[in-house]
Amino acid sequence: MVWTTALRATDGLARDAGLDLDPVSGRIRVDAALRSAGHPDIYVAGDAAAARAPRAGALRMACATALPTGAHAAGAIIAESRGAEPEPLSFGFVVQCVSLGRHDGLIQPVRADDTPRERVLTGRPAARVKEQVVRSTVRFLKLAARRPAAIRLIPGVG
Ligand SMILES: Cc1cc2nc3c(=O)[nH]c(=O)nc-3n(C[C@H](O)[C@H](O)[C@H](O)COP(=O)(O)OP(=O)(O)OC[C@H]3O[C@@H](n4cnc5c(N)ncnc54)[C@H](O)[C@@H]3O)c2cc1C
């Protein structure tokens, strides 16, 4: 498979707010704790953040990075409200999941820096695994709303 797609942030709101944007991706530049560059009172998570982590390098736009950066930003805001210095984001990639219609897909374990490992699952089995990933993400969000400590279970966090 040759991957030819790319994602770009919808940057109008951030641009109007005067935030510092990456010129290529349109994402908001952030420091290691996900505070926006030049405006440390504004935290950025998910696709909107041009975030990096020591093990992962630059974070691609994905559910796999939106969840941990969202959780990290929430934790950092709580830490700051208690007078503590927010910690840098710690994250490593675990797997690349792609749906190709309802009956095909690709599941490939990756190293922490998102480079692919040898083993790969394709076809219907991969589509089934991907479906479970989507369902478990929804279940996880409901669980985390009740039990914030569940955030530590997000793959790649810590
Ligand atoms: C077709 C498709 C397939 C994908 N498949 C995968 C996959 O298999 N695996 C994976 O990891 N990722 C996948 N992604 C990427 C993943 O969906 C995103 O990376 C993830 O949803 C980012 O989460 P987010 O919360 O940062 O942004 P979003 O989920 O985009 O949420 C942003 C929200 O902000 C709202 N918003 C935008 N502008 C404004 C405004 N001015 N005022 C108020 N609200 C606003 C939007 O309506 C939206 O609800 C896919 C994306 C697409 C489009």
C-alpha cells in the first residue's frame, strides 16, 4: 500500500487568536508540556497541537495521539492549579491501524518513534481488530469520565 493522504489543521480560530502556527501543518506550536508557544496559559491537544515527545518525536494527527495529549493537557492544568510545574509529555507509539472499507484493514505494530515493525495483519482479521479498537476507544472514554486514573491505560502513555 502506498499512503498518499495527509491531514491539515483547520487553523482559522488559532490564527485569529494570534497563536504561533507551524506554517506547513497549520498546527499550534507547543512546548514539552503542551502550552502554546508564547501563550503558556493556553494548552493545546490533539490534531491542533504540533507536539513532540522524546520517545516518539513529532506526533502525527491521530486518535492515538489525541487521547494522550488531551489527558496530558488536563493533568497539566490540574497540576498548575495546585501550584506545581506541569510535566513534559511522555508518549511512544504502539501500533498503526488503518481501516480500508468494512472488510479490509492493516494493523502494524510500530516502534515508539512510529517506525514500522516487521509483523503485519491485513484483510478481514485486521478489519475486525480495528473495529475493536474503535469500540474500545468509546468504552475507554466512558470509563475515564468516571475513573480518571484509567488515563494511565492509554497505549503509549508514560
Ligand atoms: C476519515 C478519517 C479517518 C481516520 N482514521 C483514523 C484512524 O484509523 N486512527 C487514528 O488514530 N486516527 C484516525 N483519524 C484521525 C482522528 O480522527 C483525529 O486525529 C482525531 O479525531 C483528532 O482528535 P481531536 O480531538 O484533536 O480533533 P477532532 O476529533 O477533529 O475534534 C475537534 C472538534 O472541534 C470542533 N471545532 C472545530 N473548529 C471549531 C470552532 N471554531 N469552534 C468550536 N468547535 C470547533 C470540531 O467540530 C470537532 O468536533 C481519522 C480521521 C479521519 C478524518
